[in-house]
Amino acid sequence: MSDEIARPIPKVRVALLFGGRSGEHAISAATAAGVMKAINRDKYEVLPVGITRDGQWVLTGGDSTRWELAASKLPEVTSDAGSAVATLADLGQVDVVFPLLHGPFGEDGTIQGLLELADVRYVGAGVLASAVGMDKHFMKIVFAGHGLPVGPYVVITNRDWERNQADVLARAQQLTYPVFVKPARAGSSLGVTRVDDPADLVKAIEEARFHDPKVLVEQGIEGREIECAVLGGRDGGPPRASVPGEIVVDHDQAEFYDFEAKYLGGTQARTQAPADLPEHVAERVRDLAVRAFEAIDAEGLARVDTFVTPQGEVVINEINTMPGFTPISMYSKMWEASGLSYSDLVDELIQLALERPTGLR
């Protein structure tokens, strides 16, 4: 028997990117806090990298509590949060990047393109899928092209709004009220307004334009808000869908599932997983979620949001390629209800990223 002492297996080095330049900066930081707590430190070496609102990268410490959400103070990455990172090379050898970034400059293909150029593996969708999933206009075009059900909507570009508001409003008036006005490339319910009276439409459009010069006006669909979480398949297998979950909004307190209810523990809404649905409807939701995932060529993870009408029809609202990912987020709760814990989910996503190559695939 050899007297040589067995060398420990080197840990996989995982860089967590969070914060960022979008309006969802605080949500991204909260997501990172959850992952920092759940990740297996015996298996992974974690490099927390915060990105300030002006785009500076900072290698922060591993204290997750400073990034947790609180109603009194939202977390924010600042330049003094740690040591500055000038280039990816400053991080040393990184096996995989977990880009916990929501919104523009992170979830939209930009950071994915940077990582592809650097030949670094990363969690989640690639460049094109991230870009399509971020832009609700092109997302709906792709879904419709694949025969997936989407609701009526109108797109308002910056040029349209500045040149001919009357024409824009006339097109929007063709929709049945209520309508929902939202930024085309934002999430976390930022800039979203329910409009019941056409007289309030201009104000709602301007509110959405504060977050994005490109705006969608979507016809409201009567029905339950049902979501489904999707994971990429292992070893070339098909995507996997969780049990569906439901957002139950108390309409006496809120018109829709807003930022406070999602992240700050508001009482306006509650989540339920699994959703109480007839089996055939639940299977329809799961099937459409997987088909939406495949339609945009997503990888890793996505949350697909749908409406289930009183008649049992399922309409796709949108797909999120880097959904809210805190322990209390719907994505993780749906997988927990499906038998996959939060820590195991984090591990699964990293393993999926390590399994696939960078570049064309």
C-alpha cells in the first residue's frame, strides 16, 4: 500500500455575477444571497463578483446577509464593496460563471456574449435565447412562429412614440380593456401598469418608457396566473418541467403581482405550488413550458408564465431565462414541490453548465 497521502479533489471554481446596471439590481443581489447560502462549499469554491450600477466589477466577500432584501433598504453593490476587477483574468482560473443578473446588461445576451468570447462556461441560456427571452416583442413573434398561443398586443417603439402618438394610441385602442402596459425589456414588474380607462393610457406608456423606450401594450386575459419552471436536460436529454405553480392575487389590495408582493413580503398575493389544476390542464401547462423553452433555444433554466382561462385554455405570457432565483421565488418553490431542493437545484444548474461546451453548439 502506498504511503502517499491522497490529495484532495480540487473544487470547481464558480464566479457568481450579481448586481448590474439594470433596474433589477437589488433583485439580482438578493438572488446571489440565496445562492451563496445554498451552494455546497465542500464541492465549489465561490467567487462573489458584484457589478455596480455604473458597470464596475468588484470581488466582494462571502457575507450573504449584506445582499438580502429588506423593505427598509434594498441591497446595492458599490465600488467600495470589495477589490476592483479590471478583467476576467483578475479572477484567475474560473470553471463556470453563474450570471445571476436580471434585466438589460445581464439577462439579455450581453454578458453571455462576453463569456463566449472569453471561452468560459456559464449557467443558463446562450446569447440568442437570452436576447429573445429579454425582448417581449420578439419573444412573442418566435412563440407565434412555433404555433404557441399568445395574447393580443401592440408594440410601441421609441420612433413610433416620438413621431406619431395619435397613430400609436389608435392601434392600442383596438385592444380590449383592461390592458397592461410594460417595458419590452424589463422584469420584476418594474414599470408595469394596469389600465382600465383609455384616458390613463398615455401616463402608463410614459411610466414604462422610463424603464425602456420600447413598450408593449398587452390585452388583459381573464384567468389564473400559472407558472412552470423548466430545467435543461442532462446528457442531451429533453428539457424537464416542474409541477405548475400559481400566483393568487388579492385584488382588494393590488391589481396584479407587483414588486412588493414578489420580493418584500407584501400580503397582496401568495404563491402556491403545486397549483390546484385538473391533471390535463397541468400537463398542458408543462407541455407548453417545454415547447416555449425549446422555441427560443433556451438552455439551463427558464420560468414560463401563462394564463389559464375559465374555459381551461392556456395562453403563454412570457419566458424568463434568468428568473427570480431566491429561496422564496416561484422558480425554486416549484422545483421544491417537484422534489428538488434549492441547494440541489443550484448544483444541478452548475453541472448543466459544466456539461456543455462554449461556442457554437
